[in-house]
Amino acid sequence: MTFKEATDRLAGCITHAEIARAARVSVQLVRQARLDPTNPSYRSPPVGWPMILAKLARERSAQLKALASEIERS
């Protein structure tokens, strides 16, 4: 593994598209739910969003742990 490969994988974040897919909503809704609630384009977050995001965070955590082991072996 190269430095670039390791840092690219480490810096990668969960995308709006991944959140939308997990919540079974549109990417646009995810983007609008992130707006300030006073913005006329604001929409409520998807139902069950805390559990959805917690699951994505745990998955990302597992990926980062695997990445750390891979980096140490290289």
C-alpha cells in the first residue's frame, strides 16, 4: 500500500448518496435536511435517521480498523 492509497482511503467519508441509499430516500432530501431549518428549502430528516447514521458510522469504524491493520502490515 502506498502513502497516497492509505491517505485516500483514510480521508474518504460517507457520502450523501450512501446516506440516501441507507435511508431509502433521495440524495436531494438528505441535502435539504442538512440545511438550516429556517431555510425555505429545508426538509425534515428521514425517519429513523439516528439509527441509520449510527449503523453507517459503525460500518465506517470497521473499515477504518481494517485499514489500520493493512497499513501496519505494509
